[in-house]
Amino acid sequence: MTPGVAIPVGISVGEDGVGRCWWADSADDYRAYHDAEWGYPVADDVRLFEKLSLEGFQAGLSWLTILRKRENFRKAFKGFDFRKVARFDERDVERLLGDAGIIRHRGKIEAVINNAARAVEMVQE
């Protein structure tokens, strides 16, 4: 945190008259995410795996960057079906490292594949 820099807090009312968290009114992507997803519980294993995976890719980056690449991530990671992702091998890692539509970070890609295998184990238990 930078001393003397105010951090916005509270509710912002957008041009549409809807009150949202202050961060949600800065971009259309944020607005849609806030209104339809943020703060809603997730009970579906595949959707939960997607959210956890995207959070990992977001580390050090803007969430807006991830939202704007989300469809590319879904395509690259087989809709985040963790059963399919758990079977990814080194060829898939190389394919993903060459995909300009996603964040091309080997550690993050390998973490998603590893987490998919752990998710399969959890479901089996």
C-alpha cells in the first residue's frame, strides 16, 4: 500500500442506476462479472475448478486481463473439465505455451494440470 494514497471503497451507482462495488463500474467486463458471478456460491465442480484455475493465472495481473481472456482459457483447457485437464501431458504444456490467447506461464499452466489431477483424486474419495 502506498502511504497517502486513498483506496476507493463503497458503492458506486453506474449510468444504469444500479449500485455496485466501486471496482465494478470501471469496465463492462467487470460490470457483467459483478452482476452475474461475483459473490455467488459455486456448487458445480467444473465451474469451481475454472474459478480456482483463473485465480491462479491472475496472480500478479489484473482480474480484467483474465476476464478478457476467459473464453480463450476455456477453449485451451477443455472447458476446465478437470478430468480432461488431468490427462494433459508435456505436448499439451507446449501447446498452451504457444497459445497467445492465454497467459503463457509454464508454472501456472503446470499448476492447473497438477490441480486437475488432485481434483480427480478428491472426487474419487
